[in-house]
Amino acid sequence: MILRTIILSVAKNKYLHVFLGVMTIYAGFSEISGTLVEDFSSWNFKGAHGVMFIGVLHLLHSLSEFIEAADYLKESID
């Protein structure tokens, strides 16, 4: 039961998800920072481009949870 509680608390932690999204974007960008323009102009996509894309999607999803929580908070105040 304790392990289940730990897993659920980590899975529902919004701040951790924002951090993971930012770090994934940073990891992808650090790999392709020198060749970003050349890669897109020649359509030469690498795994780091996919990592960056997944990081952006993860960050947007976690930020949408913050916006949804703010909406719920606003509705409860009104």
C-alpha cells in the first residue's frame, strides 16, 4: 500500500511534470542546438528532435492542468 501511495503521489505531482517537460526540452535542444537550422532546411530529423517535441507536448499538457485548476478555483470563489 505504501508503494502505491508513493507512485500515485509522484504521478499526480504537477510541478514534477512541468520540471520533466522543461528538462526534456533542454535535453533535446542541447543535442541539436548547433545544427537546428541545417536539420530543418534539409529535412534531416534525428531522435533529439523527437525528444524535444515530446518535451513540448508534456509541458503543454502539464500547463493545461494548472489552467484547469485555476478555472476550478475561480468557479469555487464565485
